[in-house]
Amino acid sequence: MNEITFATREEEETLQDLFTGYGMALAGDIEEHVLVKAGHKVLAGAMLSQIDTNLFHLLVFAVSKDGHHQGIGSQLLQELLKKPENYCRTSFDGVDETYTVTTVAKGDAAPFYQKNGFAACDFSVLAYPFDEQCEECPDKQDCKPVAMMIECHQYKERK
Ligand SMILES: CC(C)(COP(=O)(O)OP(=O)(O)OC[C@H]1O[C@@H](n2cnc3c(N)ncnc32)[C@H](O)[C@@H]1OP(=O)(O)O)[C@@H](O)C(=O)NCCC(=O)NCCS
């Protein structure tokens, strides 16, 4: 099992490079991102944001190119879905028993999210400004973004 931790300032360049490889960027302050690490090696990164007591949005998510198809992405995603508030720097007043996690997948990544329990949804389901984020984007034709959501139920034992 790889370690999942919050990123530190020292890891900013490494994570930025990982995202840049996919035409992506850090989604906020480096310390708001989480990493999957094996020793000192960064295998994956993500940023999850809590929008409300029953709503989270995954802003960015990627696995390093040499780590694909080894279950690393699924490990990170499932952990985020299980205890989302543990991986958000912006904390709210608790989490409802049932909560929704949304994201916008690049078209290529949609099957990965589906494999992990997400379903495609209308962009109008997403919170502002995520519902509008792709409207004016010049990369929309190539990216083929898909709005996605999953409804989760709290586990009884929480850390
Ligand atoms: C999508 C991504 C996160 C998957 O990470 P991963 O660690 O390889 O995923 P896992 O090993 O847990 O699961 C892989 C499974 O997801 C699905 N999957 C992953 N990428 C896929 C793709 N491009 N097309 C179709 N299915 C895909 C397949 O079912 C695959 O199963 P397989 O390994 O038996 O073929 C990774 O490919 C990535 O970082 N891509 C670039 C950035 C990106 O698209 N991020 C998503 C947010 S936009």
C-alpha cells in the first residue's frame, strides 16, 4: 500500500511537472494537493475541495506516466471517496452521511472514473464555477470533457 499524504512546498516542482505532462496544472496552493508516494517518489497527485457538507469536487487528478495500469489511480481515488474530508484543506462543518463527489474527466479518463463507480452527468449538476469551466476552453474539442459524479455513504468508523 503506497502512502497518501498532503504535498509540501518542496514537492511543488515535482507535482507541477507531473501535471504539465498531461497539459494540466496545479489547482491551487501546493499544500492543498495530496500525493501518492513510494518512499520519496511521487506516483500520483490530486486536489479535492469541499464545497458543502454533502458535496466535494475533484479539481485535478493524475498518475505519473510510468505508474499507469498498476492500480495507483484507483487506490488514491477510492481513499479520497472514502474519507474526503481528510484530504481537503478547506474544512467545512462536518460531512453528511450521504455526500456527492463530482469531477470533470478528460474524455480519455472517463472509463477510469466509471470503473471506480462514477457516472456521467450533466454539467449543470456541478457546483459553480465547475459547471461552466469548459464552456469557453479552446481545448474542449480535443479534451472532450465529461462531467461525472458519484454518491457515497459514510463509513461508520471514521478517522
Ligand atoms: C486516468 C488515470 C488517472 C488512471 O490511472 P491508473 O493508475 O492507470 O489507473 P488504475 O491502474 O487504477 O486503473 C486503470 C483502469 O482504468 C481504466 N482506464 C485508465 N485509463 C484509461 C484510458 N485512457 N482509457 C480507457 N480506460 C482507462 C481501465 O479500466 C484500466 O484498467 P487496466 O489497467 O486493466 O487497463 C491515468 O491514466 C492518468 O493520470 N491519466 C492522465 C491524466 C488524466 O487523465 N487524469 C484524469 C483527470 S482529467
